[in-house]
Amino acid sequence: MERYSDYKDSGIPWIVEVPKHWEEKRAKYLFNKENRIPEETDEVITCFRDGTVTLRKNRRITGFTESFKEIGYQGIKKGDLVIHQMDAFAGSTGVSDCNGKATPVYSVCTPKDNTLLTQYYAKVIRLMGLNGFIQSLYRGIRERSSDFRFETFARQLLPVPPLQEQEKIVSYLDGKTSKIDAYVADKEREIELLQELKQTAIADAVTKGLNPNGKMKDSGISWIGMIPEHYEIKQLRSFLSLFSEKGHGDAQLLSVTREQGVILRDKDNKEENHNFVPEDLSGYKYIEKGDFVINKMKAWQGSYAVSNYNGIVSPAYYTCKLKGVNNDFFSMAIRSKAYVGFFTSYSKGIRVGQWDLDPNALKSIPFFLPPIEEQLSIVSHIERKCAKISSLITELESEINYLKEYKQRLIADCVTGQVNVQNV
């Protein structure tokens, strides 16, 4: 796309130049901060990092804690510009698509006159967050976020294109970005299907073997079905030996996750360490590469794995030595979707989120064991098949990352006037 014919220095710290006919004004001359009393029937609105501002019930949300008392909640009207003061640095700014109420941590803004389009300024402020400008205002004060209060927002210089251009920019970007978002969603669905294919391939290989014409027998487990006739059916007690070695507080801190298995953990990373990490780690359990680690409170989710590292883990974990099975085969099998159901059914508790896995229950989980030579063949087969699938996933992820970067550049260029969308 073409640029405008004439530009000038913007005077705005994060924009070098803007079209000559654009104005620059501080936000306090453009917006009022509202403080409405909500209606009794108003429902709770949430501002998300993707720029959506909508009723909380309209989105599937995890991790939110409902307030017992809605102290200081304010009314929001459809079309209001909403800025999340604590999360604006991450893009949590948008235009409300409905009436409702929200926490006082939001700045609810309305234009001072009808020459300002809230949809345009939502994109401008999101850009200020995503390009690091909002965070830079607080550098050295906060590590993770910026308290972008209205008083701070009010002091910022903003570009002011003519209303017709604001409308054209918003219309153009909405059309372009919706196509990009749809394409990205398609690619993400492809990745989900490939991940599912990978999980199915692993589960089939470890429970069905590699010979499609081999004799089979009933496993006795509904979701497993038939297994090769020569497979032994054992319990995990045949392979696991629980141990607890402590006194290595200086060793690398590890954690176990459902998605990645055993991972390295940064003791000093506050964003990573949501759970409390004590100063003295001498009570943590020491494990070596090849040991099996289980988060007993989250085993039902699949939070267990064979470790590829030496280090220490939470004393609340079970730590086990492996014997009588190839470590790679065991790791692939036990983390496959064929076995997660066992950890779910063998965990007990009053509520799902508080389920616990008893040591005896852990040892009683069935395991289907082929001969060692077949274990090695299955490991090689899975590695080859998964490598091909992972390669396809990597290509799709690269394409998605490129599209997201292109989308962000396009928005930045349009809202700051680096390209002229008037004639497109």
C-alpha cells in the first residue's frame, strides 16, 4: 500500500512521524473517564487480552475467582472504550459489545465529542501495550505489569486523524484481520488434529503392537480393547520402586506438567512460579534421569513422566526408580492417552480438583508389556512417525507466527498512518 504524500514529526514517543494533516492531542482532551452506578440486573463484563470486551458468560474462562462482594463495580455501556489498568500492557483494551458492570480496575472511557471513534482508539491503545510503550512507562518499578491508570493514560499524546479516516482504518483492519484470524484458526485446528493423530499413533503402537495380523486377546479394559496375545498384563508395582532422597537443596529445580512432562524450573522467575517455593529446598526430593515422577494431586490429568534431568522436585510428588522395562517405551506408553484413564479412575477425592493418588493405587495400575525386543521396535516406530507429524506441526506453527506478526505490523502501520488506506 502507498504512504501519504506528506508527513511530520509526531511528537509521540512511540511514533516517529504521522501524516501532516493529522493532529496529536493528549488523551485527557479526547476522553472522559466514566464512573456509572451499575443497574441491579447488569451482568459482569470482562476485558480480554485479545481486545474483546464482553459478558464473562460469553467466553469459556478458567482461572477467574468470583468476588463474594462486588465492591466498587461500575456500569459499562455498549460502545465504551475499556482499558484494563493492570493488563493494558498485554493488550487488554477494547470496546464493549454490550451493557454490564465491571471491576474498578478498568478505566471506562467515552469520547469528549463525536469526532472520535472508540474502535480506532482501542487499536491505538492495544498497540501501545503490545509494542512495549506502556510497560516502558513503569520500567524499573514493576517486573510483570504496569498500572496504567486513567491519570497516566490521560497524559499520553495520541494521534488524531479525521473521523472519516478513523472509520476507514477501522473498517479496513476489521476486514483484513478477520480473514487472518480465520486462517490462523484453521491452521490451529490442523495442529489439534495432528496432535490427536500423534497421540492415537502412540496409544495404538504401545497397546496394539506393530503386527496388524497378529493374534489378539481381550485386555479386560473397555477403552483398551484387544491387545496382542503375547503381551503380559502386569501392574505398575512390577516396574516401580518408590524412594525419597533429600538433602540436595542446591540441585536444579524441576517440575512435572501434563503437556511437557518433567521440565526445568527457574527459582527466580515469579511469573513461572505460581506455587510457593521455599528458600530452603533441602526437603525437596532428588531424582536422576530415568526416574519416574508423579504429581499425586494431578496424576488424574496426566501430570507424570520419566525425567530427562537430574534435579529436585516437590516433596509432595511420588518419585520412583524404574526396573524391568525399557525407559523410553515405558515413558511413551504411560504418557499416552491409553493410560491417563487409569490414573483418573485410580485417583480418589471429594472433588475433582482435590483428587489424590494413593501409593497402593499407583502400584495397582495395569500395564501391558511386550517383549523387550518389541519394546525397542515400538519406540523406533513411534519416533519415526512422530518426527514426521512434529515436522508438519512446526511448519504450521511457523505459518501461524508469521501471520500473527504480519497482522500486528498491519495494524501498527494503519493506525499510525504509515500507510494510506483511503483508496484501498
